[in-house]
Amino acid sequence: PAGGTGCRASEPDSHKGDCVLFVENGPITVFLTKTQEAFDVRCEEVMFIPEGVEYQLINYTSTTVKAIFSIAPGL
């Protein structure tokens, strides 16, 4: 989501299978909850998230961001 006061964040999530995140409209900040690392993924960039890694997506902007996920369990 966008707008409002302060940033907007997804609930923490993880997957069975590796995940690739392609940012179509961004930037999107990917926050890794265990290591507390944050990565800014900009428009048309990709981030790889290994299986089982818990993360949150954060929108610090006042505009809508859009990302496309591909999750591949069992590879």
C-alpha cells in the first residue's frame, strides 16, 4: 500500500522454495527479519530470496509500488 503517515509494510513472510522478486514500479525495500538487513530494490531490478528466509516488503514512498514474484519450490 501507499500513502498515509509513515511507511507501509507487509506482514513477515517466507516460502517453501526460492523466490525471485522483480520490481515493476518501485523502489521497494526488502527487510530480512532475522538478520535485520534492508535492501532497496529499484524499478526493473531483481532480488533473490532463498527458501525459508523471512522478509517484509516496505514502501517508504507515497506512491503505489508493484512487484512480481516467482517462487520455485523443490528446485
